[in-house]
Amino acid sequence: MQGLNYTCPKYQNTQYEVDSFYAAKGFFEYFNPKHFTTITCSNCHYTEIYKASPDMLKSIFDSIFGRQE
């Protein structure tokens, strides 16, 4: 999902890292965990967490911020 036009809201840095993780809080959620995507500022490590699949999040960011090739 690299190529977003992302700017850190704290320090206005434009370099970032994208990662994702799954989380489950109970036994039954173990079979259907929630998917989260993170965007972390490379400078200050401020991290935003989004509850969405990477494809869904990419579509949202592309429509809001425009695609950066």
C-alpha cells in the first residue's frame, strides 16, 4: 500500500511505514479475527490504526488523498 500521499499530523513528515495485524479477544473470534492496518511516521513513530483490510484502506486513501505514483 505504499504510495499514499500521507503526512504525519504531528510533525508534517511525509515518510511512513505501513503494516497490519490481526487481533482476537476470545476463543470464537480466533476463527474470525479482526484485521487492522497501521500507518507509522518514520520520524516520530506516531501510529494511526485503521480497522480495515489493506485493499479497503488503499481505496479509501486513494479517494481522499489521491494516488501518488
